[in-house]
Amino acid sequence: MVGVLRNSWAIHPGIRQDSGGMDGRMRKSSYMREWFSKKTLSDFMPCNRYTDKNVSDISINLFIVGFISTSVQLLLMREMMNISGGYELITGVFLGSWLLASAAGSVVAGKCGFIDIPKLNLAFSLSPFISLFLLVLLTRILLGPGETPGFLSSIMLTFLMLLPFCFVSGFTFMKLISSARTENHYVPGKSFSIETTGGIAAGVILSVLASGIFNTVQILVVILISGTAYTLLAFFIKGKRSKFAAKIIFIIVTVLVFFAGPDVLIRQLLMPGIKVTGTKDTPYGNITTGIYGNEQSTFYNHRLLSYSDDAIEREENVHYALLQTEKSKRVLIISGSLNSCLPELDKYNPEKVVFVENDPGLIKYTSIIPDTLPFKLDIQMRDAFRFVKENEKKSDAVILLLPPPSSLALNRYYTTEFFKEIKQNLSDGGVFMCSPGPGDYYLNKESVNLYSSIFNSLSDVFGSVTPVAGNKLYFIASDSELSVSFCRLADEKQIKNIYVSCDFMADDLIQRKSEELLSIIDRKIKQNRSAYPIACFHYQSYHLSKDPSANSIAIIILIAAFALSLFTIRRNNILMYLSASSLAGFEIIMLLSLQLTAGNMYQLTGIIIAALMAGLAAGSGMKLNIAESVPAKVFAFVLLLFYAVVAISLNVMLSLTNITAIILIITAVIPPSFITGLLFRKLTIRDNNGSLSSVVYSADLAGSALGFILVSALMVPVFGIRVSVFFLSGLIFAGILLGTNSNK
């Protein structure tokens, strides 16, 4: 529950969940059982009280901790997703590492009796600087220039980078709860509610600031300096004059750092292979421009998007599709580098080119002035999924230049349902082309499964589907006859190219390779559908297959970490563990449902997460007499029934109009989050010395980590959305059976 609460703002479009690597620090399961199951602190050391009457109010302290924790999490996660690729398994590594490291800090806090609140706040304020330093250092050590980390490298990088801040954050939070209970008579639920309010405030503010107004590192450094200023002014600097002088110094330092542009420096350290000339963060990713080998290049999320002499890719992206058409009066381009495409499109004398891209920064960096073109250019800054559903004008060709289906968000564009919408956008004899992955010479089983699922989806919609192996693997689809004789077609149409021409290509070799690809397509592989995003699972399997030995070790570590965390949870905390898992999984499913109904809408995603966090804060912070008299298993049964009802009605919900579906999805996250918050309050209401909050909180964090990775990386892709929601009911049922005997 609180794991979801402290981590929800890290989930936004394009975005997505796993755990990684606390196992190495859990040396003996018996010792870990002691960690998670100890009832009191008195057996260790007496807890030091919040005795300094001159220190800042504990409520403000809790709010600041929540604000900074959420801010650091969201901003560091954005950077980590840029480096690693952002697919579900890596997102899960980040969230799992964050949650498990925080859980370690919370259980250690339950063992430590003495604590100095001012010094602890100072450690909390300084620890994010250490994590930021480790992000740069470990990236330089573990990765070469331009290298995308493997699964094992991602676990090592993420966990080691997050460990300093997350451990101190979990430790600090538990000690503040104990102090709030001792000095202010706050029940743990109220402290969680205050801390959550800080997290909500951070999420709302960052949703605005990180929407393209300011850059990620720029915001992060300002928040860290502000947090340090709060600690020093509240706990260490005394006297009005000294505080006034300190405030002036902090303001000057903040302004200087803010306008100095630290993002270019950090990006240069993270991308040593190029000379960075500029960088811009948008709600959907990072755009960096730089010089590599005397060529001006543009990188999107640390991956090369375009460069000044990209003849091969830009010609393949356009001509494989347009050479098939009898006419190309209206062409629809979905994402990609518009600057690269326009010169090639101009060769077909189109009347109008429509470019659809959701990221305003990408449009700015990769487009040109429409007035300089001989044809009309219509740039649509919209989610392509939603645009295609609502568009009524026909195009002669539709070219999809989005990345492969590496995440649930990207998977939407490679489903049977999306292809059907594409067909409705095509004129008679129109052509559609997409690229689901790289053009490898050798295809292993995992890549065959990936391409087969998408090929079968296309074949269900179009009469002809032809694979073409180029710089990338392309699928060309149409109801008309298709040809891979690109040299002949280019000559017939008098299209002058550098690469897609007889100078570099041979039609017979292209034909032979296409036939070879067709021969290995498995027609029995399940189609990729919106409700069963199996291609996303196949892509992650394909990515893991690139380094089997290292990834096998990583998966073993991952499974062991979750198994050990579950094994060490006390029985009366299992319900909290599985309730947190269910809520984390439900959050992922609702975000995916939003993407399927309304498109990848950043603002609406923030509203859903805010509604979930508000439900948690209300449930854990409100004092309800009925909550104290009703057994925990009754609340659990209500959760079980709620998830079951949602699963039964999910298909109806997804078939509704946009506005109605959006309202239902936002509303749906409130009841389970509120009830989960009530469960946390009930399980910690009799905590007299902070130890009970520690073990319940650690169970909550570990459970949330399990839910994120299990639902997003396995359940939804393999079993579909509806079965996944039923699975959440199953988790609650397991919690009732295994963990409610002692929960009265």
C-alpha cells in the first residue's frame, strides 16, 4: 500500500515494474525472519525521543520527507529509464530495488533504539547527492559508450544507485513515525497520511514542471538544494541573522545552479561517446543533440534517432512502403524523425503529409518549417492510438516509425485492434508498414515468437503481408498485391535513391530473404491483442535471450529476492503484503486501460495516480469507528469482491466512449486504495513503540514490488488484462487464508 503510495508517481506514459537485488545483503533467512517478524524494540535499545523542542514541527518534517522521496524517485527513474530502455522488466527492477532497499531501511530502524533526528535529516538530505553521483559513476564503469545495459547490469546499476537514498529514506520515515507517536500522539496511519500528502504535492508540482518547462536534472538539483536548506535551517543554524544569511546564500546557489544548466554536464557524463551540444526533457523522454564523428546527431532516450547522413534508414523507412502504391497523394507518418522522412516523401509528389507525434519536444527538434515544402504538412501533436481511432480521412500509405513493442504502452501500436483501425484509415489499395524489431541475420526462438505474433495480427486484418529484412525488419501490409522488387519499382517510378536502388540492392536477394522469413513465421503463435499484449512478453524474452547466462543469474536473483521477502514476512503481515501487491498490480492495469481507451495522455495518468494516492492517504489517515470494530478479513473480502466485479465488467468498461471510460477508470482506483489504506491503519493502530509499523511497512513495500513486476511483466502480457484482475482477487484470497487468523 505505502509502497504504491511512495512509488506511484514514477509510473507515467511510456512507462512501466520488478525488483532487483537486495538478496545479496540477506545472508541468512533466519536473520531476515528476525528482521521482518520482531514485535518490540525493547529487546534491543531504548528509542530516543524527539526531545529537542526547538526543532521543526514533526508534521512538516513528514511532509518534506514525502515530498523529497517522491521527487527523487520520479526524477531518478526518468533518468534510469532513459539509460535502460524503459520496458516493464527494467521499470520493475527500479521499483523493486527502491521498495526493497526502503524496506531494509525500515526494518533496520525497527532494530535501532537510539537516533538523532537532526543528524538523520541531514543524512536524508545528502543521500540523494550520493545516489546521483553513483548513477553517473556506475554508468561509466558498467557500460560502454552507446551501450544499453543488460538485465543483470540493470539490476546492479539500479540497486547500487538507489541503495544510499532508499535505505536512509526508509530508516528516516520509520523514526519520524515513532517520534510522531511519542511526542504528537499520532497513530502511524496519520503519519503515513501526512507523508503521502507530501508525495501527492510532489507529483502534482513535478507533473507541471517536468512537462517540458524545465529539465530533469535541473529540477532534481534545485529540490536537493532546497531539502538541504530546510534541514540546516530547521535543525542546525540558530539565530535570526544566521538564518537570514543562510537563506540568501541558498537562494543565490539555487539560482546559479538552475541557470547554469546542469543537465548538459550530466548528459555529457552519461553519454561520453558524443559531444553533447544540447538536451531537453519532455513528459515522454529526453532529446539530446550532439556531434559524433563530425556528424550532427539527435538522440531520443539515449538512442540514436537521426543523423545528418542517415541515407540507409531514411530511405528504407519511406520507399519500402511508397514504392508499393499507385498514388501517394496523402501519406500518414506516425512518429520518427520528420526531417529525415520529408526529402524522401517529396520524391512522390504528395499533396499532403500528416505527421502524428505525441511528444512536442520531438516535433520541435525533428521538423522543419512547413512553408518551405512543396506539399502541405499537417503536424498533429496527439496520441497516435487515439488519432487513428478518430480520424475519418483516408491515406494512401501509413508508415509507423515507433520503436518495437518493448513496453505495454508501445505494444498498443502492434495489436490486431490497432491494425484494424489503420485499415479504416487507408484508401483502396493503401499500404501500411511497421518495424517490430531489428533486421538480424539470425532469428532465435524468442525473436521468431515476437515477429510471428505481430505478423499473425497483420495477416488477420490485411490480405497480403510481406516481411522485408533491411536495417530493421519491416512488415508491409495491404489488401493489394505486394512486391519486394524495389530496384525494379524504383526504376519504373523514376525514383532516384542512394541506397534503395540497383546500385546497392538486388531484387533476387531481397526476394530470397523475404521467403526465408516467411518460412519461419509460426502461424500457431497467438495474435498480439490489446487485452493480451503477448508481443510485449516476447520482446522482453528476446531481449533477455541476448545474454542467457548473465540474465539467468539475474532472474534467479530476482526470484530469490521475492521468495525470501515472502518467506520472512510474519503471518499476520501476509495480508498487507498481498493487498499491496494487488493494489500495485491494479494500478498498472488501470493505467493500461486508460491508454487503450483514451490514448497515452500524460495529464490523465497523473489524475489516476493522484486519485490512488489520495485514497491511500484518506484510508490510512481517517479515524473511522467502524474500521476498528470490523475484522481485517472483512475488508479483505470487500477488496476481493471489488476486483472480481471489475474483472467481470472490464470489457464493457473498455468499450465505452472516451469520457465515460475515463471517469470510470479514475473512479475505480479510489475504493481499493482507500480500503488498503484502512488495512494499514488497522494493522498498525496498536503500535506503541514503532516496531509494528516497521514490519508492516516493510511487508507493504516488498508486496508492492512483487505486484508491479508480476502483473506488468508476466500476468498482463501472457494471460491478458481480465485474467490478471481475477488474479488480484486470488492474491487477496490467499492473504485471507494465510494471514488473517491473528488479524482481528
